Amino acid sequence: MDIHTEIEFKSMLTKEEYERIVATFPFTTYHQKNEYLDTLDNQFSKQKKGCRIRTKDGTFELTIKTPLTQDETEEQNWSLTEEQYQQFQKTRDLSYIDSLFSQPLFTIGTVETTRSETSYKSGVLMVDHSIYEYHEDYEVEFEVTDSKHGKADFEHFLNEFELPYRPAEKKLLRMKTSGKG
């Protein structure tokens, strides 16, 4: 298991803004699927935690995200083999991984994302096109190791591209509300 603090700044984008940014930088682009999970009695949601399995390039990563501040999240990550993932799909059991998963886990939704990323100033710039069950959206994320410098660099990026700041909820929350309204 790997535990670390993720510091990221985010803003929603329009499709046109997304396309303009993707055309500007030498991005590495890939596809990922986030399968969001919870217990039958919603223990992770009640604790304001997110649980997901991310599938990317034939790899499987189980993650628990716990918010620390608006821009910081504690992440706990476990790598799964393809066999472990396939077994989980049948049994819904990951209790052998950690006591956090003592109850069966159920899929509450999935998000398919095309992510483009590149180095930018003090961090990694990512632009995402995400597809949910009932809608799609676009966002920019800037992941850094230093909150102060990262915030300044993110604000510089928004100004440089003449982008308004539009608050971006976590994908899990956007997925949960995608069918409402």
C-alpha cells in the first residue's frame, strides 16, 4: 500500500476551451475507467471518503481518497493484479487487501475519462474529457507537491489561457449527481 497526500487545483472547462488547451501542449493522452465503490450501507460516503478501482493500460489500482482540505486529499493506493480484479468482479470481496474492505463492495457508478497530461511549471497539468452515465464534462487539473507555488502556477495558467475559474467537484460527486437535475 502507498499512502500520500495529493495536492491539486481544478476548474471546469467548456468543450471549446478543452480543445484549445489540448491543441497547445505536447500531451501524453490515455484512457482510464474509474469504477466507484461503496458498501451496502454507504460507509465510505458517510465518512466522506471515495473508493474506486482505476483501470488504465491493463493495470488496476484500488484507491481510498479522504479529503484533508479543499485542495488536499490523502490517498491510499493498492495495486491489484488482473486476476484479483476479475475475482473481485465475481465476489465483491477485497477483505484480504485491508480491513477497510471488510464488507462487500458494490459499484455505484463508473466514469470513462480521456486524460491528456504534461509537465507545466511546478507540477503536472491534466485535461480530462469524462463521460458519465447521463452527461459528459471537461476539466483541467493541476497536481503539485507544494500548495503555495501550485496555486500561483494554476492561477497563471488560467490567466494565460483567459479561462474563468469554475469550481470542480471531485469526479465521484459529479458522477453521483449526473442523473439529477
